[in-house]
Amino acid sequence: MTQAGSEMFATALDELGAVVRRIDDGRVDSACEMLAGAGKIVVYGCGREALQVKGFAMRLFHLGLPVAVVGDMTTPPLGKGDVFLASSGPGETSTVLTLMRVARDAGAKVLLLTAEPAGSAAKLADFTLLVPAQTMASDQGAARTSVLPMGSLFEGALFLLFEVMVLKLKALTGATPEAMRARHTNME
């Protein structure tokens, strides 16, 4: 690897580390408790955030939790005792806002992951988990803080956050590695 390439990796890793160190671990624990106690979990994110959210849904399934992704034909209706987990880094994603209202109107709790605690989505959420990273809302001009393009810092931080949440949920639910592996698809 070239020195320039090495420096890019080092900078990106430093930025990701700085973001995840600023995530409130107590709130992560509370979010995990919300998910572990949910009757059903339905998740949603837009764009590249959706990729991270779908990966998290897969691990929730491996843990044995009742999870679905908005847009799949098998997504059940939400109601009282259920949790809608949504990601909106910029905090103003119109689809997320609409789905949050639908979930709330149905009686579900809304768990939001965002970088914008003052955004419209945070005002609608029952519980907000702040991921303090550059998003598409803050990637230009003086607001830009990352070498990574657009919302990549937020999306990368989501991946790391979700992996730690899986570890915490594994402990909360008592899921074993063997049970998780047994739930992995054989249709690949």
C-alpha cells in the first residue's frame, strides 16, 4: 500500500473512532433493552443507511428476535408493544418521517438513529440514539468534518454501532453462537 493510501485509511479510522467514542453507551444499552423487549421489530433506512439497517436486521434475526424490513412483502403490521427502528442521519428524510408517523399512530414505539438531535425526526421519536457524524446534511462548506464523502462517516459508524449492539443483545437475550449460526440461511 502506498503511503497516501495508508494515510487515508488512518484518517478514516481516526474519524470513525472519534464518532463511536462520542456515542452514549447508556443510551445504546437502553436502545438494546427496547429491542430485546419488543413484540415485533420493523426497521427502515434510506440509501446507504438502508444497507446498514438491513445488515442489522439480519443479525437481529440471527439472535432470534422477531424482525422485518419495511418494503419486504412479509413485513407485519406494527402495534402496541412493537418497535420501529429508523435511521435518518440528516434527520429530515421524508420517507422516514412518514413511516415514523404511521408506526406511532399504530401504537408502536419509534427508535431513531440520527446525527441531528434537533431535526424533525428526533422530535417524532420516542427514543433517539445520537450518532454524531457527518451526513449528507453536513458534508459541504464549513460544516464538512470528514475526509470521507457525503454521509459515509455516519454510515460507517452505524455499522460499528450495530455490531456492538448485537453483542449487547446477545448478552441480553442469552443467544449462543451456535443458535445464531443455526438461524443463518442455507439458501446461499
